[in-house]
Amino acid sequence: MSDSSTVMFEKVAFIGLGLIGSSLARVIREKNLAKQIVASTRSVQTLLDAKQLGLIDVGYSNAAEAVQDADLIVLALPVQATQTVLKTIKSVLRADVIITDVGSTKANVVDAAHAVFGQNIPTGFIPGHPIAGSEHSGIHAGKVDLFAHHKVILTPLANSDQDALNKLITLWQAADAEVICMDVQQHDEVLAHTSHLPHLMAFNLVEQLANRKDNLDIFRYAAGGFRDFSRIAASDPQMWHDIFFANKRAILEAVTGFEQQLKQFKDVIERQDSQKLMGMLGHARAARQHFNHMLANNPLMEKQTVTQQFRILPGTQKFVGKFTVPGDKSVSHRSIMFGAIAEGTTHVTGFLEGEDALATLQAFRDMGVSIEGPKNGEVTVHGVGMHGLKAPVSALYMGNSGTSMRLLSGILSAQDFDTVMTGDPSLSKRPMERIAKPLRLMGAQIQTTGEKGTPPVSIRGKQILQGMHYDLPMASAQVKSGILLAGLWAQGETSVTEPEPTRDHTERMLRAFGYEVKTEGNKISLTGGGKLTGTRIQVPSDISSAAFFMVGAAITQDADITLEAVGINPTRTGVIEILKQMGADLSVENQRIAGGEPIADIRIRGTQTLKGIHIPEDQVPLAIDEFPALFIAAACAEGQTILTGAAELRVKESDRIQVMADGLKTLGIDCTPTADGIVINGKGKIGEWSTIFTGGEIESHHDHRIAMSFSMAGLRCAAPITIYGTETVATSFPTFTQLAQQAGLNLEAS
């Protein structure tokens, strides 16, 4: 008898008890989820083994006897046998019974249920498919951890009972599986492409090679790739025979698609079309890396809890060194966008290989642009011209990148095809009407389909855009850029006036690609109908990434940090000016021009304590992304720091004013958030290097800049600081933890 406090079911009946069934029985037994477990199989020996292993209490040769009074029935048998078994047990089923299965196809299981029950399929009938297995089969191959960290797909029907579904979800979660719900047709189509087709290909390849006269040598000298791929051809032939027939329609469609794609590869190899082949291979490689990474780190797409965190310990002895931080994210985005719509080839060096910029790169690959790399920061974009983009086969996934979505809104509004852009949970909360509204004034058909004007963003193609003048209500480089990019295709002149200067990477890079852009004070204008010409772009190091190390050095005694080749675009240098006004020992050295952008080495030494200031509002747009880090500097300064005119901080990846205020208070800092800024009462004293922050737990709200800013607070902490939700740091600064540890920050990532 099980502990009743954990019991979910009175009686669980397994029909069939092979690898999957016996593994689930082990879970139920170990976790005390049922008072009684029984099974029915055609093999007397299997039932004897099951009792000896302690998996079941009673075994039956007759399925109807096994399921009497059962409140959960698990069909762990070949899918072709489903109809026969359901017909056998129909008359003895409890009215509230839950029936599920573990087969690899679902439509035929549902068809079997309809054949037996007609339109009165039990509401507890919910087909399922645990995507886990082994090269071994049978009851002795079962493992209690077989499903751990694997997916289980449930396919509830229109009449399925929600309580029954919830119970099954809880059951599989008890097996440490990740549960996903989808409809029957979607399941069979997805599995046809991702499981059934690869198995068919493996069987086909091994059969093909086995029929060669030199087959012994073929298998003797086969490389690791062949062994890895062909391994699945060792699976049970009878099982796959049944699956291939059971999911015939979807599998044949998948085979047809594979044949067409294979013919494309055959053709480009035959023609020795190097550029086309590199584009196809690069797209495939990048797509695998991109989507695997997104699925591994995206709680929206996989409905899993992100647990990555930083832990910073006190006792840092140094913060010194020369470092090259990653390439500028803003420039990286634009290098791909402009290179894609240019004529000719664009070569990019210093490209930021972070998730945000890679999302932009993937989007243009999905629209037919051949892109080589990135490899060691080098990317080659084979432009398709202003009218060469192609319709993507599905929605464009922008990850966490607001820049990608807002700038692409302008580009996509002028294309001949419809598009949808989606993003991760953070991006899905960010306002997109601020770009959608002006684009509509130009004639774009664009909708923000989320609540409160948030993503997804749907854009109708084949619209004729008209140039216009637009006064930005709030300084925003992203909105300005989106409008100007739409203006490339618009009739007549498009101009934007901004209330304060914002970063001008779009204007600079358009000129680098040979497109005329006029700047008159705060007014920027261009005329549609021109063309871009491929060029070379050197991406400077990102000043926003450098800002964390600048602040870290400024607040740490005897620190000495040099950041090499940092972009010092005049529209981005607010963080330098603000730190200088606060008294930081900061120098800008070795200034030069690279790729049309000014760069320099920045040296910061921690030789004196900072002082609080009222941050000039004209510096706010020039440091908008760096304020989370500057808040840490303000907490370490003597006196009060006041920020006003920064309402845009509330609509970034998080409400950065409130989130930073909450974190600062947790760490013992007196601060007051306001509608458009914050007041921070610093705890530092001139000439003293005491600890400033108490320890504590910080919720970053999956905002990369929040996470990295509070990491630097660890340089002056009295106790450990734990920061949750740090997985998004990779969106802009994939080497952050490595460089921070090299500099001397006592940071652990887990």
C-alpha cells in the first residue's frame, strides 16, 4: 500500500509492458502515485517478470479483467492494436476513467477510438507520446529516469476533460518530463519531419550501403558521423514498420520535401555554384544553432522555467586588465540589414555573435539572403538588392531584440509579401505601436496583435508607401531608424525630427552604403528609390557593454581597466560624460576612425570616490542603455544623484527604473523611483572604500543590463549577491562572465 498523501490514482492498469510501459510503472511505483498497479500482456513471462521486479501487484492475460475499476489505463502497445483493445475493454470502463497511450502516431489512435466509441469517446481519453526511448526493448530495459528531461506530448481532444488532462500532466511531470500539448494533426506532422523521416533516412542509408559490393569496407571505415546518424537504424523494425504505415500521409509529404531539398543540393553541386552552396550550408548550420539555442533558453517557446543565475561573492582583490568587449550591437544589427538589401557583397568584421544580432541574421537568412558566418566575428552578406527579399515560410522570431523588430518593421512594411514577427516573453511585453503608428501614416498595413500594442507584429505586403515628415514625440533611435528605413522604398522624401539627438548609426551606415542622408540639426531626411551598394563594415566594440566595466573600475579601489577599440560615436558617449562629472578617473585615448565610426581606448582607474550629481537631461538620450550601470555608480557615490527625463527606461526589456530601484533597496540603498527617473542617495564617502551593498537576492526580470549592472555591485558588497534570470546576458554580451572573472570579479554562473 502506498502513502495516501501522494496517491493520484486508485488503480493504474497497463495494457502492454515493454520499455515505455515498464518505465512509467517504475515512476508510479517509486513516487507512490497509485495504490495498485496491474498489467495485461499476452506474455505470461512478462507478467511474471513484472511481479518479480515489483512493478505490478497483479497480472492478467485478459485486458478486460485488468481494467475493471481502474481510474487510469495506459495503452503501452503497438498502435495497430489500439482498436482491438478498446473494443475488448469498452464494456467494463469506469465512467470517469482516464485512458492514454504512448504511441508515436496519434491520428490512427483517435480513429481507433472513434471506431469503437463513435461520437461518444470518453472525456478521459487523451492520447500521449513520450519522446524517449532506448536501443533496447522489453520490460527489463525500463528505467525510472527514462523520461527525465525529455518531452511528452499530450493531444487532448475537443471533448477532453480538463481535470483528466491536468492529472496526466502532473503524472508526466512526476517523471521529470517536460509536457507539451498540441492537436493530433500537428503532432503527426511535426513527428513525421523530426522523428519518422530521420529514421526512414537512416534505414534507407544503411540498406543502400549494405547492398554495395564493398559493404564491408564501407562499414569498416565509416566515420563518426555515419555511426551517429545510422544508429537509429538499429531500432525495432516491427515498430517502425507500423509507424510508417500509421503516419503514411505526413511521412510521404516529409519525404517529398526532403527529395526536393536534396535535388537543390544536387543541382548546386553539379553547377559548382560556390556562393549558393555556402549559403545553403550556412543557413542550415545557423538555423540549427539558432533554434536549438532559442528553445533551450526561451521560456515562452518551451514553457520551461529558466533557472540560470549569477552569484557574486565579496572579497574581490582586484579589478584590472585590458579587455576587448564584444562588437557594438546596434552596428551589428544594421550591418546585416543593410548588407542584405544592398547590391553586391558586404564584408563585416567584429560582428557581435550575441543572440540579438544573431536573431537579425537568421531573419534575413529566412528571407532568402545568403550569409556566410559568423566566424570569429566575420560575416559575408551577399546582398539581394532593394527588391530581392523573399517571403519567409513562417513567422520571424526576433528573440529578445527590440532593435530587430522595430527596424525590420520599417523594412518589411515595403515588401511584396506578408510577414509576422514574434519574440520572447520580454520582447512580447514591449510597446510596438510607437513604430507602427508612424508607419501607418506612410501607408503601411501593420498590426500589433498583442495586448497594449505589443508583439506579435503582423505586416501586410504590397503597400505603396508615401514619404512624410514625422516629429518624434520621444527620442528613440529605433523608431527614427524604422521610419527612415521604410523611407528607402517610399515615394518622395521622408524626414524625422527628434526632440534630442539619438544614436545615428543608421544615418552613418546608410552613407557608408552609398545612400544619401541629410542631417540639418535634429532633422534627418532621405529620398526613396535609391540603392545601397555592398561595402566593408568594421564593427567597433560596444560602449554599452564597456559601461559595466567602466562603472566597475570607477567604484573599486586601485582598479585599472582599459577597454580597447570602443565605439565613441558622439550620440553614445553619455556614459563617459556622466562618469566624468561624477569624478571618475577616466581617459579616452588613441582615438581613430574605423568603418565610419569613431573608436578609442578607454582607461578607468579607481583612485577616488565618486560624487552624486543631477544628471543633465541633454545627456539622457546619449546614455539611455547605460543607466542601470550608472545607478550602481550613483549608489557608491557621496551624496544624491538625480535622474529626470528618462521615461523611456520604463519601456525597455523591463521597467528599468522600477526594477533597479527594487534591487537597490534589496541591497540596502535608499532610492526613490519617479515617473521619468530616480533619486539615489549614495552611501559612498570621499576618500573611503568601504562596502556599500548588503547581500541579497535580485530578480533581473530576464533583463541582461539589469543582471550585468548588479553583478558590478558585487565589487562593493558585504555579503553574497544572487541574481536570477541571467540567461539573457548572452543576448548582448556572450563573454561577460569570462571577462568579469578575468578582471577579478568573484562571479559564479549556474
